[in-house]
Amino acid sequence: MTTPGTPPPSSAPHDAAPPTPFQKLLRAQRVWEVELPAFDPAGAPADPLPLFHAWFAEAVAAGQAEPHTMGLATVAEDGGPDVRTVMLHDADDRGWHFASHASSRKGRQLAARPEAALHFYWASQGRQIRLRGRVAAAPHAESLADLHARSTGALAAALVGRQSEPLGSPQELARASAAAWDRARAEPDADAPTWTLYVLEPLEAEFFQGDALRRHVRLRYRRDEARNGAAADGWTRELLWP
């Protein structure tokens, strides 16, 4: 029995259940077992695009596997989040480019609510980049030009189509893929009617540099609001607590 004002006894650590095999495996993992680069946000450019280009080149030089892959988060039909990994096609003054079928699940989501978030993680340097903003679909001619500039396999995959639809069997996919590969080789300029290039124009961009002492550097860019009817093209920079 406890006396008035005395908090009830808490469970002692030795009363906790022993870790499961998965928990042991999980807790044995480590991050950033390499020397991390320094990042001085005071020297960062006024615009996030040059910094992204520089960090991407440094990730490639550091041997980061598939640095051009990124998480794409969209708003699902029920209003909740939806996320998957896609490939970056370009990053220029218009925004960050990626592609998919307009008829796919993410294509339908972007048509209903044209906004999204992107996430890059480059473990070789302890870096993350997060972007959030509006998404626009490029004209079909530009989407096709982007597709035809890629590999035969990319064209074949686009020609298969039916992305996100239920699949009856692996054999059905094998037949459709074989036919698409044949056509891609015979018609390198073949049309893929629903293939769409999307461009995300960021409203926010955050650059995260990990630190071994957990003094992570987080630099956020926020696009300035339009004033007096003029288009906003500047950025405000600010540091965030890790």
C-alpha cells in the first residue's frame, strides 16, 4: 500500500519481456558508419535547386546506390497518405520530374489532388532531402520525348501498361511483357498514350545533414508568398531543430 502523494510503483526494467529475435536484429543495426561530410548552411545558395544538384553529384561520387530513386507521397482517394519509390527524371527550374501512367493509382490520385511530396535518402553521406509542392502534368509530346530518351526496357514497361490493375497470373504478365519488348525493339518511337511526365514545383525543400553526435543540420527553404499580384519566385531559408 502506498502513502498519500506517493506515485504507484513503475515496472522495473527486469520485469520487461526479453527482446524478440527481430528486436535483437533490429537493434543491432547501425547507421552512418562512415565519415559524414560537413555542411555549413551559411554558405548554402539562395535557391534549393543548385544545392540539390551539388548534393546529388556528391552522392554519386560517394558511391551511393541508385541516388536517383526517391519516395513519392500522394493523397489517396480516402484522403490518407500513399507512398512508393519512383525514379527522378530531371530537376530544373520548373521542378522535379518523374513519370507514370495517368491511369495508374498515383496518376489518378494526382489528377484528383495535384500535390505531392518527394523524399531522397543517401545513406552514404547521412543526407536526406524532402520536397513538397504542386504537381503538373507535362504535354504528351514532352512525356513521349522523355520516355524515348530512356532505355528500351523503359519503353517496353510503358507499353505493357495496365499499371496498378489486378493481375490474373504471372504468365499473363510474361506474355504482355514479351510482346511489349518486341514492339519496343521494332518501334523505338512507339506511342504510350497514358504515359505522363509529371513536374513537382516545390513550395518547401528541406536539406538534412546527419551528424554522429546527433547535432543534425536541417535547412529549410520556403517559397515566398506572392504579393500585390506578382508571382513569387524567391525563397526564405531557416534552420530547424533536429
